[in-house]
Amino acid sequence: MPDGLTRMRTMKITIDLAMGVMIMGSTGFVIGLNLGGPYLIAIATFLGILLGGFISMLNARRFFISVLIGTATGGILALVLGGPDAFTIGAGSGGAIGGFIGVNIELFMRADPHNST
């Protein structure tokens, strides 16, 4: 456990950290916006930022990229097929599917003995 604490203390702002904080913070913002009220927006955004920072410490760049691709694809498809009312649900569903695919990609990459990452 001291290794994890040392890593947290020496962690610098990286692309992974910025990407995680932006993606998860904006997701928290949208969740808070849908729940309503400025306090819920602030709390959900803060929790999203914390979660994104924590996940970025796990070197989850592929995960974040797959979530972005899934969110964009799901949002665009929902907008074209269902109109503006379906956009939020499509983007959320696409992000969830993208996250699921990203987790599986990470697992498959770690299981590959020829992968050096």
C-alpha cells in the first residue's frame, strides 16, 4: 500500500488526469443538471472530478477514449434517429457501452503476453 500512497503524492498533472477529470466532471455536471438545482450540480460535478482523478491513476487512457467515442457515437445516432429529446439517453447509453468495451480492451491487452504496456 505504501507504493500507491507514494504514487499519489508524486503524481503530476498528465494527459490522463486532465482527460479523466474533464470527462467524469462533465458527466457529473450533466447528471446534476438533469437532477436539478445548483447544489446537486456542484455535488455531482465534484464527485465526477474525484472519480475521474482516481480512475486516471489506474492508467486508463484507452478506457477514457472508448467512453468518448461511445458517447459521441450514441449521441449522434440518437440525435439523428430520435431527435433532440433522445440525445441525452443516447449519449449516456453510448458512453456506458464505450466504457464496457474500454474495460474489456484493457483486460485483453493485459492478458496478451506480447503486450509490453
